[in-house]
Amino acid sequence: MANINVKIGGLDLQNPVMTASGTFGYGLEYANLMDIRRLGGIIVKGTTLTPREGNDYPRMAETASGMLNCVGLQNKGADYFCKHIYPELDAFFHFEKRDIEPQPAIIVNVSGSSPEDYAACASRIDTLPGIPAIELNISCPNVHDGGMAFGTNAKAAASVVSSVRAAYHKTLIVKLSPNVTDITEIARAAEAEGADAVSLINTLMGTSIDIERRRFRLSIGTGGLSGPSVKPVALRMVYQTARAVNIPVIGLGGICCTEDAIEFLMAGAQAIQIGTANFVDPKVSEKIADGINDWLDAHHIADISDIVGSVE
Amino acid sequence: MANINVKIGGLDLQNPVMTASGTFGYGLEYANLMDIRRLGGIIVKGTTLTPREGNDYPRMAETASGMLNCVGLQNKGADYFCKHIYPELDAFFHFEKRDIEPQPAIIVNVSGSSPEDYAACASRIDTLPGIPAIELNISCPNVHDGGMAFGTNAKAAASVVSSVRAAYHKTLIVKLSPNVTDITEIARAAEAEGADAVSLINTLMGTSIDIERRRFRLSIGTGGLSGPSVKPVALRMVYQTARAVNIPVIGLGGICCTEDAIEFLMAGAQAIQIGTANFVDPKVSEKIADGINDWLDAHHIADISDIVGSVE
Amino acid sequence: MPITIPHINIMQNPPIQADLHVVAVETLPKGHVLLRLTSPEGSLPDIRPGQFVEVRVEGSPRTFLRRPISVNFVDRDHNELWLLVHIVGDGTRTLGRLKEGSKLDCIFPLGQGFWMPMDKALPQEKRILLVGGGVGTAPLLYYGHELRKAGAEVAFLLGGRTKDDILQRNLFEHYGEVHLTTEDGSAGVRGFVTHHPALKDKWTRIATCGPKPMMWAVAHEALKRGIECELSLENLMACGLGACLCCVEKTRRGNLCVCKEGPVFNAKELIID
Amino acid sequence: MPITIPHINIMQNPPIQADLHVVAVETLPKGHVLLRLTSPEGSLPDIRPGQFVEVRVEGSPRTFLRRPISVNFVDRDHNELWLLVHIVGDGTRTLGRLKEGSKLDCIFPLGQGFWMPMDKALPQEKRILLVGGGVGTAPLLYYGHELRKAGAEVAFLLGGRTKDDILQRNLFEHYGEVHLTTEDGSAGVRGFVTHHPALKDKWTRIATCGPKPMMWAVAHEALKRGIECELSLENLMACGLGACLCCVEKTRRGNLCVCKEGPVFNAKELIID
């Protein structure tokens, strides 16, 4: 058994495998199909201060080795999460036992439309003892107000991170958009404002057209591309970012199997997230957590940190 | 028979299907496998003022629904092209008969490492009567000096285009990089400096790691991603760019079949290029040229211009 | 023990992931195939009419996601689950090429099924019409079987472009009277299901599955006459578990997931224009 | 008429694209299969030893590009083209699953083959050794056949990890003496092909195909002793036609395409370190 524990800011993860926001609901949706307790972390779906209905249907289109989505942050708001979802998560995981039995870190993905809005949402989540971290989504391509606008400009990113950092006292992860000329610039801005880690990549903005109807396949025209098709781009950005910042990098983008996960670790990610692959194989995150351990054992590597950033 | 002629600057193409630079050699390599005379255009491989050896092997890696390459502009230089390749193209196509028999526009993709260098290469090509256009490559992700550096900054792009525009008197197409926050900004800069058209997208920068050897699969670490995996991103950028500029847009990125080509036309491209798909099916560009005509006929559309930009 | 959590996991018969084995692939008219699957590891779980299966399709880069397919029938005697597939694209084409003995990775049962009577002592006046169009008739076969078993009086109203488009007619006849409509008049009443007089009969409940315009028309008729009506929707979906929120339908309760809160909805919940 | 243009298209027997039919798929030891293909539309074109085929592989998103596979044999009597495939990934796995009668989209023949004597009146002193390792032995079978037909004296030196890794031994024996090496000593001389005394015999020419370190060692030996030597390289490639310049090998003439200027190169051209 290799040591596959990883530390991200104040988080101590039992393994480096987390599920990506928006692809795993609140985790409990998958509880009948796999042992969600064995994950390193679960990033629950994008939460905003006030409820949002999201975009109109259709919200997805399949693409070559991937999919587009434009869900647009549908959620019932931070209060509903605190009052209804959090207690159910607590009932399942028993957060009070966190120190004595292994369980995944439950991380809330936080979105907003202004720095104040993000901060208010983050400070609501800050009150929940069972939530040790938030992931700040400054990269959602599917909302008009906020989202990606904050993630494609270093100054705007800095203002959101700074505002949230002042309001939030636990581990702060900032999720970056790949739709930029230089992702390391945004990552450095987040680091400078006190982010504990960055996660990347969010989806690449794309589109698809139904030629018979001469209409976009997505209700708002464009959406975010995810799945194996984006993996080469994600891996390149993780590599660049890991060399540009001193805080941990969490890698995601098309990871479907153990070998994909190892690629991201070697590129410099300290942990990884599984996104779209959950739709194809609901057990994939658990399989990858086991797979990383087996791969390290087979290669006689005692500690996962020995491979992080090891590519030459 | 629908009218599928298209005009791009001074070019009058018999159909909107061209083959993308670097994926079709000088065209003649495919002459035994298809009727290259039936193409709308052939963009021959990247040519620089002086010969270049390109990058070391390995130069490619297969990815999910695509591939990475880092060829790095290997070519024998503009003089060799003029003295040796051009006469062979002329011997095959008989450029002097261009006005009386249909033939593809032979377009040279021009690269360089400084505005002067680009201009010098372009002005060599300007002397060739059979070459009615060049495609300025300001988006090659695989060379250190020049290439993508010019395509990811509006000012730098403007300086190259301006310099080449002064030296080159025929149709000037500028090929854009997708590795930017806002591709329309670069497109507008090219338009302002006198480009006759823009073509997009060049490859998305990505990477791939051989985990057993802990090494990148490409000799220079990163490379350019192409193939169906990038199609949604390409289509989105074509749509955005076609609405942002008044010059024609030539769309490319993962086009594999007639339906893909129609998507690009509906997104606003006046012509399209076939790239990586040539490796999978050498006849694909000819099939798509026929396919577009058949599709228009089946939909009772008399002229291709009726569908360009028609998506709602 | 299945995990059920009120605000998140509302499924009463929670799903499993299993490799089912293909017992037979029957070719039906007009590009349809019937996949008969079995569970080699014991009895199939509880499956309710209207629930669906997320099937993994491998074999093409264009079939990245699972395909949701409604349960056509559950043959408990032979421990078989039937999926009726209309071959329309790469994914369904791959399914149509499966051979006897091959395995199919399935997540099932998913979603909320059709209304079922709470106990078998169903009042005699329960007369239920099941209206299907095209491949949308598929879930109605199992629903008809289950309703009949529960003592209801069932009739079917099935529509298709031509006679050949109406699939499994002989099987439907086991569970109730079958009324037909075809667009070309080659069987039953010429026209759409909404043109058939049977729709106007006295029903205590109607359930429908098929093209949206057809379902909307049926629901409209039912609502007008105060008849309980359920519709089974087939919005494009990804996860099938209510996690990704891609397949939402606008309802009077807001955007709901067709995969989790549906695919069956009461007509009163939907916004039928 | 084939199109040949000196600076661009140097192929003397230009390629065609054709759907070949699978006559048989023979399972060989250690994860190898022999695909026997035929052209249903007439005789196979002129194919030279050392040339290769670009095979289209469908069935997985991870097998986007064609797979280059060397010609193992051309059986003119039966109009068959043989490809020997080592199943190592998704693409080759799909090839291994082909069934008799299925079609395979092939572009062939590609590349420059091995040296062949200009006419059949070969001087008696022409003694040629063909050295192969692993699946790299594949093209040497056809080369041996053609050399023998041309009147040369051929011998084979084949290396593998174990006895089972040496494929088609009985077929090689038709064309010349077969020397073996195995790493575990289960057949022939224990060790690598470079350890076999046959390599030191008097040869007028050596040709080799297999893992690069093996070929480099064989070439080194040949160059040292002034023997003409050719190597068949298998760099990763995309187009197969010299268009994309992905598969280049550094040579004394600069970066050359293995797909077009190769796959066979004279040892003197290569930079052998």
C-alpha cells in the first residue's frame, strides 16, 4: 500500500481523487452505485447566494469524445444548501467522526455575480463545520453575469478572490477557466490574493449546430466542453500552472482512467478531479483511487508525492 | 446542382473545400488517391524564408478523437519552393489554364520569426503567378521564435499583418490561434491591417505524457491538438469571429464529414478547410465537396451563400 | 441496503449497475430491434413501468455518453429485461449490432415510473388508456402488463406513420383492446392518435409516451376533460441520476430532472402550451 | 496512370485505397494475429518487400488515426496480402477481433521497400542475412520469399524473448536457413541476435527489422565489417504519405519521413550512435 494521502491547504485527503462540481450532484445521488465514502473529496454542485433556475433546455450536446453543457448554475441557493442538503450529507457521512474514520472532504463550489455576492455565499458556507473548503468558480462559461468574466481577466479574478478570502476562513480553492491566453497569469493572481490552491480546467467554451433545424443545439448558443477531448489541453495547462505557482494545483479535464490520472499527477497536479467520466461509469472515481494505489505499488513507489510533477 | 462557388478576397473557388496546411503536403502526395483537381483550394505546407529542420522526433501523439503534433515548420525554404516545388505544381495543374479549366487555388502558408522575415517570404511567393493567395501563419504553437507569439497578441498580430500587407499584393489570409481569451480581437486587428480573410482555428496547445517513461510524448513537450475533439471550440470561435469582422472567415477544426462542414458554414464560415481528417480518409475533402452540393440539392437550396451564417 | 435521502435521492427502488447478457436481438420493422437481456447473477431487481435503463455504448467516438432507453418489458418468468431500440444514430446502431451472449453495461432502474394502483383490489371503474406513438409505445407494454395484473381495465391507442411502424401489436393485445391510427391509413384510423374516437371514451386515467406534440395534444384533451394524465418525456440527458441537471423540463415546480423526477410527469405539473 | 513527381512523389508503385476483405484471422502465440486479406476486385497491386499498409481502425475514440502495418507476405497464388499484428493497444485489439468476411479500409503499398536485385541473374556470391526481432520479423518473410525467387541465398536470424515469441518459423524455413536466439534459451542461442555466431558469417548484405536497439547493434556490426545493411524503422506516423512530416528520422540528409523516404533506410544514411 503506497501512501496516497495528499494535503491541499488545510485539507487532508485520504486519496487524491475528487469528483468535479456539477458532475456528481451532492454525492449522495451516487451512493447506491459506489462507495462514496472512499473518495478523497466530493465537490458538490455550484451554489450561489440566492436560488437560480439555470438556463433553458436543451442544456447538453454530445460531441466527439466529450460533451457540451450549459446548465447555468441551477441550484436552490446557499440557505437551502445549509438547511436541507448539508444535514443530509451530515446524516450520511457523520462529519463529527471525520477525525476518527476516513471520509471524503465535502467541498462546496461557490459561484456569484459580483465579488460581494461570492463573498456572501462563501461566508454562509463558512459556518458549516463539516465543509472544510470551498471551490470558487470564476470560470463558468454558461452564465451572463459573473462566472467566466472573472476568470478571464487577472484583475477581476484578483478582486473576487480577495473579497472571498476576507470572508472565508477555511481552505479556498479557485477554479480556473481555460478560455484564456495565459492561465498562469490568472493562477498567479489567485495565489497573490490568498488562494490555497487552484483547480483547472473548467470547460472550454464551444458550440454545436443542428444543421437540419439551423439552430444551436444548446439553448443559449454556446456551452462548456468537457470529456476526454479536452484532456490534452487540460494537461498542458496543469503543467504550465504547476510551474508558475507555489500553491497546490488540482488537475481535471477528461480524466477517465488511472493512467489519465497519473498523467495529471506527473504534470504537477497534487490531486485530481473526475468530471464527465462519472456519467459514463459511475464507479470510475473509486476505481481510479484504487488504480493509483495499485499503479504506485506495481512501480514500487512508496509515496504519491514521488510522482507529482515528475515528468521531464 | 447548387452553386457552391465562393469568393474569398480575390479568390474564386470552385467549391468551399480546401485542405489545411501541414495535413496535405503539397497536394501532389494525394494525387494517386483522389482527384485533387476537384478541390476548392490546397493550402500547401508552412513555408519560411530559409530552410528549417523542424523539431526532433517524436512529433505526434494520438489523443481521444484527435492528435497532437509538434512538427515545427520543417520545410526547405521559399527559394526551394519557388525553384522546385512550384514548377512541379505547375506541371500538374497547368496554372496558365486556370481561367479556362477549373482547378484548386494553390495557397502557400507562410511563417516567419519577425515581421520582416514574414514579409520577405511573402514577397518571394508574390512573384509566382500560379499562387493567388497566401495564408499567414501567426498561430503555430510549435516554434519558439515567432509563430503563435504573433497570434496571441493583437498588437503583434497587427505588426506582422501590416508588414506582409505592404509586401504582398494578392489575397492575404491570416490564420488565427485559438489559444487566446478573445479571438475576435486578433481577427479585428488583422482586418484593420488589410487582411482579406481570416482562417481559424489553428491547433489548441496541449500535451500528453508517457507515464511509464515519465516523459512527454512530444519532443518539445507540448504540441498542437487537432481533430474532431476540437470541433466544438473551433465552431464557437468561427461563429464569434464571423460576427465580429466584415472580411470572410474560413473555418477549420475537426471537420470530418459533410455535416461538420455545413455546421461551419451555418456558423458563418464562407469556406472550410479539412485538416487531420485527411490522414484518416485521404478522399475526405473530395467527398465533402460533393457532399455539400448534394446536401444543398436535397434541401432545395440553390446557392451556398444562403446557408452561410444562417444559424439562429 | 438502498440509500434513500429525501432531498437528494428520491428513488424508491434504487438503481444498480450490472453487466446484463444479451439473450436475443430480434429485428423488428422500420429499423427497430428488441434486445432481450438477462441478469446472469440472479433475479432482476424491482423495476416499475416507465422506468428506464442507461446503457453504455462502446464502439464509436461519437457515442461517448450512455443511452437512456425505456423498459419495454420485464419477463419475470425468464428473468428478462426487454429494451426496444429505434436505430437512429451511431449509438443505437451499435446496440443493434449486439450479438447473443454479449454483455451490456446497464444502470437501472432509473427515474419515477407511471402511476400504479396501491393494492390489487382496484375498483372496477378504473379504465386506463395508454397512448403511444412510434417507439414511444415501448414502455406502455410493460405498463399495460402491470396494470392488468393489478386488475385494471386497460386499452391501448397506438399511432404510427404506417402499419409497419406499429410494433409489438400482438403483445399489446394480451393486456387489453388495441386501437390503431396510421398517417397513411394502412391500419386503424387514418391520422394521428388524437383523431381516434377511442380517445374520447370514458377513461379514469390516461398515460402517454411518444413525440412531444402528440403527448401535448393528448394531455390537453385529458386536462380539458378532467382526466388524470401522465406523460413520459425523453429529454436529452447525460448522467441519468439527477446529478448533472442537463435534462430538465420546465414545470410548475421549476426546472425538474427528467431522469430523476421523471421521466413520467403528471400533466398538471407540466407547462403544456 | 500513377502520378510520380520527383521532388514530391517518389513512389514507384503508387498507393491505392481499397476495402480489402478478411479471408482469415489466425491466432498466433503471445497476442499476435495473422490477418489474411484479399482484394475482391482483382489482383493486388505490385507490392515490394518492406512496404507497409495504413489500416483504418474503427471502434474506439482512442483509435482515431490509421495504423501502419508492414506487409508480412503476398500470396500471389491466392491473391492474399498478409498482415501480422501484435495486439498491444486498442487499435490492434480491434484488428484482432475482425471476422472472416469483414472489410478493412487499406492504403497500400506505402513507402520504400528493401533493396532488391535488379534482375534475376544474381551472382552466386550474394548471401543475404535477414535479422528480425519480435514482430519485426514480419516483413522479412515476404522479403525472404522475393529474394529467394530472385535467386539469392537467404538466411534468417530471428530473435525473441522465448521460443513462442518467434512466429512463423516454419514459413521462414521455406526460403532459407533459420537461426534463432531467445532470451531465456528456450530455442536457439540464448541471448540477443547480436550474440548469434551466424551474424559474423560472410554476408554480402544484411537487412534488419525489430526493436531499435537491436537494429542499431546489427547495423553497427555490419558497418564495421563493410557489409551493406538496411534497417526498417517504425516511427510513429500519421498520414503515411509524406504529407504531415510527423514520422521523421534524423539522417545524414536531414529529417526524412519514415513513411515516404523509408521505412527502409540504408545504415549509412542513418545516424547510428
